[in-house]
Amino acid sequence: MANATASLLPFEKIQLRAEELASLDGAASSFLSFADVSPPTVNTKRSRSGGCKIFPGDPDWPSDSVWNNLNETLGGALEKTVPLAAVCYAGPYYNETQCAYVTANWFDSGLHVSHPSSMLSPLYQGNTCLPPNIAAPNSNCTLGGYPSYVVKARTVREVQLGINFARNANIRLVIKNTGHEFSGRSGGAGSLSIWTHQLNALQYIPRYVDEVMPYIGPSFRGGSGVLARDLYKAADEKGLVVVGGEGQDVGILGGYIQGGGHSPLSSIYGVAADQVLEMQVITADGRFKVASSTENTDLFWALRGGGGSTFAVVTSVTVRAHPAMQMTSVRFTFSASSQKNFEAAVKAYWKRFIPYSDAGTYSYFFIIPTPPVSTFMMLGFVAPNKTVAETTALLKPWFDELHSLNITFDPVFKNYVKVGEGLIDTFPTESVQTDAAIGSRLFPRSAWENPGSALFEKTWATWSASMASGVLISFNIRAPNVWKLDNAVLPAWRETVLHTIQGAGWEAGASAEAMKNARADLSVRQLKWKQATPGAGSYLGEGDIEEVDWQESFFGKNYPRLLKIKNKYDPDGLFWTKRAVGSEGRHVRSNSAIPNENGRLCWD
């Protein structure tokens, strides 16, 4: 049985009750009722047979008085969206001082994390309200693909009200936590958004008991709005370690963990989804549920790797905590006298991916085309549970090869007593991408098992050919299923030693043709990676939103089971994002050169 002491977090005890709905007048009740209280609305029936979600300007779009009533019921938690950079444009929101601040900090993720509707991928919002210094000439500010309204949720009740309203009004529903998402899934034109960032309570559980999982040990339970750095600090204080990403202001218990979540500790403990012991969620019917090894077990399976914004709104997650350990990180940069020598230096590292990841390390590195010779940037070679001396010995064979190639570099080793402190200090925050699209691939371990073999050389040739086309962002990582869990994590994660991201970029203000050509080139390069890695996959959280055969790439053999669970808990598809489970048959009517969220959501 699951641990009885894992009580609800304070904000989860405030729930929408049937008696509250019964006290509302008929009009308000029809918008806010649970799905099983009243029959499907006319709009819901219409959506099942075709058409689109209700959109601003449509006759059925809720009136201002209806929105005002919703805000009153929410206790003032509803906000009409004003884009972050609206303060830079003529109109009621113009503010010179605020514009200067937004402009200076636009590429800092923290600015967008703390805003109810802004996101780290404004390209997929449509880039319709950028600071003037990076916007196309003669640009203005429009809402574009941002939601029309946001529920700034502080309690389970407020999330329930938002879900029920969107469902009953047949309005598109989206979910934003921190906006750390590279394909626009945190937004959508004409939508109502649930902002979970303020659901950030955190609780330490010294002894969590689950005899089915099985697990007995320390854990943390936190709201889905908890940031990675806050959980890391809490674990450090208790002399423990938790698994999370390198991005310190990512919502670690939100979409990150639902999509799998790779981590600097993955080579030891697996992905973040492997750490989950229990979840509290609100499903499409508006009901609050527990998902665990003993309750709603199918939903529990799907939520651990099957993707965010798909099955439910997660309000809190309980995760394993592990014994404290030290950590050593290494950072350095190098180039070479020629591109040939540079590629030889990278290949000398590449061939060691298996021994490095098997040793429990994780590395995060960039290859940047800087003609005439590229640049290698190791943002963090992380060696958990290793001293500086042990890490130095591990890297020595590669470093010796670099010296033999006359590569000059100055590695900086740093040891940390606490892993959380080390992760926060080692890795930078994410930057905002306004003019780039990405794709990724998980390269399987099998290609590295015999360095020098035909398969190894073919894989190297395919991957290295992308060096000249743009920045490569890569991770040497493994993600073993340490506890032999049955969850929805993409099976390809269990076989990988390289997760790598490539992109397509263009100048600000580029023509539609230029953007389409860059996007098409990315698709060609992505196809080559897929052809070189048959049966592998791609990490959903950092994948190509235009991925071909996405069901196989993002979910693998798990897809049929995931789709069945999706249809059970969300038969009308209230939770929808592109390339998510059950997203087939719908699309956003966008007129942009790069498909985005700036359009109404319609059925095919």
C-alpha cells in the first residue's frame, strides 16, 4: 500500500465541491459543472463531428460578463492576456521604463518563467509581440498565439474551474508551467490557459512506503510549479539527492517529468519519470484524482513518460530521494588548427561515449560552426560520486589524444560536496529562441559497441555531417531502467548513449521563403539521422514539432497503450498539443511560414 502520511499539500485541500456548484445560478453552473454532472453541450457534440474550437469573435465566444463572472468565482485569479513586450508599443500598456527592462532581459528565461503567458519559444507563438530591437521592421504587437485568458492557479479548485469552463464552453485549453518548451506547447490562440507555476508548495517525507512499487525511503512531494533549483536546495539541506534536469528554472515536477526528463544523474538513476512515486492530478472531467501504484494505475503508467498536457493537469508529484554524494564538473572550450584536426578531436571523445556513460557521467556540449574551424564547448562534464582525481583519470586518455593533435585547452575542474549546489553552479539558464527550429535524435548504444566498425563509422559520418549546418547541442548520457519499472518512458532512452539536437535558424525579419527553406533543410538532416538509427527515437521535450512518424519517434511501442488511456480519461480531447498522444485529426489553422499556435484549433 502507498504511504498514508503523504497528505495533500495545502493548496490541494481547496477543491471544487458539488454543493458549491449547486449554489450557482443555471448559467454559471452550465459553464462550471463537472463533465459527469450534465450531458455534453451542443458545442461539444459539434466538435466531435467536425468544426473548430470556439474562437474570439465567434457568436458562441463567452461574453465579457461571463468572463467577469468566472474571474469573480476564481477570486480574481483570471487574467486577460497582455503580451510581455506590449509595454514597448503605442497603446494603453506602453511604459518606457518597463520596455527597457523587458528588452534588456528578453533572452533571459527567468523573465518568461515568471510571466503568466510568455514562453521560451515565441517563434511558435508567431513572434507577434517582440521587443522592437529584435522584431522585424515596422512590426506591431498582437496577441498571436498567446492564450486569450489565463487562470493563475493557486489551488486545485481554481484548476478545476478552469478545466470545467474550457470544456463546457468548447474553448481550447492549454497548460503553462514555466514555459520551458521548445515547440510552443505552452500557448495557443483563442485558448484559456492554466498557469501552474504558483502551485509550488514542497514537503519532505522522511519515510515513504510503497509495497507495490516497491519503495521504502525518503522522498519529496512538491507542487507542479516547483522549480528545479528549489528542489535541489531542499534535497541538499536534507543531505539527499534528487534527479532533475540541468535547467535550474525548469518546472521539475510539471511537463518535464511527464515527458521523461533527462538529467545529469540519469546515467546512475535513470530519467526523472523513473523517480515518480505518486501524482495528484485533475482529469478532463474536472475531478481530482490520485495516480499511483495502487490507484488509477493506468493513468499513473501513462503520466510517467507519456507527455505533458495530454492526460491531466498534474498538481503535485512525489519523487524518490537518494543518498548524498559529491560531484565533480569540468568545463572547457577548444578549437583546432584545421577542421580535420577539430573533427579528429571530437571523434576521440565520441568513441568513448560508452565507457564514460557507464561510469555514471553525463556531459552537455556544443559544437559551434565558427569558420574556418568549428568550436567545441563543454558546458558541463558531470561526474557524480567522483573526486577531481577520479574524474581527471577518467578523462586522461581523451585529453592525451587532444594534446597529440596540438589542441590547446584549459579544463576547469570543480568539486562539490552537494550535488544540488553543483548543478545550479555548473549549468546556465536556458535562452529564448525567436528565430530557430529544432529537431533531435537518440542515438543507440549499439553503434558504439565496436569503435571503428562500419556501423560506428557510418553513424559518425551521418552525425558529423551536421556540424557545418548549425549548432549541435549534445548529451553523452545513458538512462537505464534501474528498478525495472513499468512506465511510459520511451524505450529508446534505455539504449542510448547520445541525445543530440540540431537546428535551423534565420535572420530576424527573414522572408517566408527563407524560413521555409531553412525548415525544409532541417527536415532533410533529421531524416538522415533517422535513417542512420532505425528503431531508435527522439526525446519529446526537445524534439521536432514537425517530426515525421512522430508516434514511433516520441513514444515507440508504448503508443497504442498510451492512446487507449488517453481515450479513456479524455475522450473528447480537451487536452491537446501538437504531436502529443491522441493529437491526430486536429490542427491549428496557422498561416505562418513556420506552423505555429497562431490560429484556431480545428478538426480535420
